[in-house]
Amino acid sequence: MKYPVWMDVDTGTDDAVAILALHKLDCTEIIGISTVCGNSGLENSYRNTRSLNTVCRSSYPVYRGADKPLVREPFHALAVHGKNGLGDIIVPLPENETEYHEAAWEALYKAAREYKGKLKLIATGPLTNIAIAFTEYPDLKEYLDTILIMGGATREGNVTPCAEFNFYADPEAASIVLKSGVPIVLCPLDVTEKALLSPEDMEELRACGNDAGKFVFDILQKPWSFHKSIGNKGVQMHDSCPVLYLAYPEIFEGEEAGVVVETKSPLTRGKSVTDLYSDKQFEFKNALVVLDVDRKAFSEKLKELIKGI
Ligand code: BDR
Ligand code: CA
């Protein structure tokens, strides 16, 4: 049986690669994709995600979600992902596409009910849509099997010394989702910064002969120039971590922990505070925190999926 999966994204160059990988997994079926303001504005995130249906020759339903965080001003990452969020690459939308007008949180709730507690949710952007869904539909927690999240950092952050982008952009939403009571697999920077595609990997994809490989090469050139400029050895494929975890948990390592998100202090806004390294422990363990990955196995599996599209 295939796992029914819902994806919530702020596409985003690495979100795009993650969606392509999910599309190609044998063990999953994509039920719907919701989009949120994050790496760039909502309209880019919505359009970019729909354009992936062209790349995959698929027709996944794509929904519009929140155009700003719950209580904060929008915060973007254009320097990494380009002005349109997709490395400034523009792909045509599919011909004769169906547009879906339901709000992201309504569509997610409906799907969760329909799949009677079996739906797995992968979230790779700020958690605004999911927090709204839990607030509007408190019984949603009974209908989700697991939430796999790219977000947080148990040590230092990427956008501030303390915080990772998705949790920094909407800390209140991250806090609500982590307290939801649904089993959580959290992929913080600890693991996602190790999940690299090297320049050689990108070149291999460009040369592999399918459109998806060329597309991935093209959209990763903008983030690669950013990563290279700060001394990284490749492009960090943050958002593919929860996707690959679903299919290949054996290449990852993690630990159960208590995790909360800081919402009050300006200095530590969006920090994921865990009890992984402290004597004092929280009274709860609400997440499996993924901390490590076999880099080689990760990049090989990711390339294999993209090449197969
Ligand atoms: C996260 O922030 C975004 O820029 C990426 O798409 C990823 O979801 C990494 O901090
Ligand atoms: Ca993302």
C-alpha cells in the first residue's frame, strides 16, 4: 500500500527538488500540495509549485495558503532562491490545468478526514498553513498520521545565530504545530546542512538526458552561487530530507526529544529549544529529531529519483 502524503511548501528551489523526489517515490501517493509565503511571496510559491506539474507531467492539486505569517511581517530568502523563488527560472504552467480555489487549510483538513488518520504531512516551509489548520479544525490532530518537518536547528541557525529560516519566519506557527500532539519527525539544520548536492552531482543531473535533471541543474545555479560564496561544498537540499526519510529512514539517524519554539525574545526568535544535550529534560518527548544522514547514500538516492522522472 502507498502512503497518502500531503505536502506544504514555499517553493523554493530545494522545495522544488523535494517535490520532484516525492513524485518519483514508489511508496507514496501525493494527495495534494499547499503553498505558503516563505522563500518568496505566496504568488511565486503557488505558481512555482503548479509549474512542477509541467516538469513531472502530473496534475497534482495545488492550493493557495497564507500570504503572510500568523502575526509577523513576511520574511523571504530571495538571495538564496532568486527573485521568483525558483532560481529565476520560469517554467510554463501545464496546459488545461485545473485551478483549485479552496484554501490550503480547508483542503488539507478534508483530505486528512478522507484518509481517516493515514495521511502523512510533509512541511518544508514556514508552518503558517498547518497552524491555521489546527486552529480552525482542532480535531485535525486525530486525522494525521505523522508530520515530517524541515525546520529548526538544535545548535546554531542559518538566518540568525539562533534560528533556522522556516521557524524564524513564523515562530508562532512552528510553536503551535510542535504542540499539536501529532507524531513529529523533525529534520533540522543539523541533518539538512549535511544533505548536499555537489557541483559534480548537479552536472550529472544536467547531463542525464531528461528534462527534470536539466531543470534541477538550472534552478540550483542561483543557490549554488550563494552557497559557494559562503564556503559550502554544495547546495543544501534541506527539504528533500523529510521526503527521503519517509522512504529510506535507514540512511538517517535521530533521537526522541522534547522540542519547543521560542516566540518572545527578539534575540532568539524562532529558536528550536531541545532537551537533547541538557541534564534537565522536558516532561514530554514530542518529536523524533533527525540529526545525521549518510551523505553519499542521500545524494545517490536523490539523483536516482530525479533521473527517473
Ligand atoms: C529552509 O529555508 C528555506 O530557504 C528552504 O527552502 C528550507 O525549507 C532551510 O532553512
Ligand atoms: Ca522550503
